[in-house]
Amino acid sequence: MARQEALDMVPLRNMEAKAEVQENGLVLISYEVAVKPWFGRVASKVGLWDGRPMTRQLELDEIGSYVWGLFDGIRTVREIVALFTERYKVQRREAVLSVTEFIRMLGQRGLLGLK
């Protein structure tokens, strides 16, 4: 995918992930992870897994929490980068790299997709 094309995409949160803002203002995301069949068999045999879905939690820092709040299903990556640049007073290039890497990381965890 071309860079300009990617910047025009809209990030969408995984609706099955539960995100909550903690008292300290940081976002905590809870999400289920798929268990590989071979791991499930081994973990069950040694008593480390009871067959229920496994969940993980990801606590975002201040910047990640801010960007997560911008994922509203309407804003494009380009618009999010512009807001990031304005708020944190960084060069546009640095903002593009930071935001796109964050989106990539969330996508790898199944917490975010692009449309």
C-alpha cells in the first residue's frame, strides 16, 4: 500500500476489546488472545490452562492514551497525525512515524484495523 493511501485510511477499534480510562488518566485495554492448539494441549496437561479464553491487558502511556482517544472511526490517519503534531509540537515526519508505528503495534495485537 502506498504511503499516501495509508494516511487516508480510518483506524477502527476492535469492538471486542474493552478499554477503560483509569484514575490516572491512562487507558487500560483488555483483550482476548488466541491460544495456539499445541500450546493449549501442553498447558492443559501441566495444569496451566483450563480451556477458558486467555486475556491480556495493555496499559497505554499518556501519548498512547491520547492517540487511542482519537480513534473514533471517522478521523483518518492523516488527521490523527495533524492533531498529534499540534499537541506534542513535533515535526510532521516524526508524528507520522510515531502514529503509524503505534497503529501497526495495535494491529498486530488485533486491537485495531483500517478501513
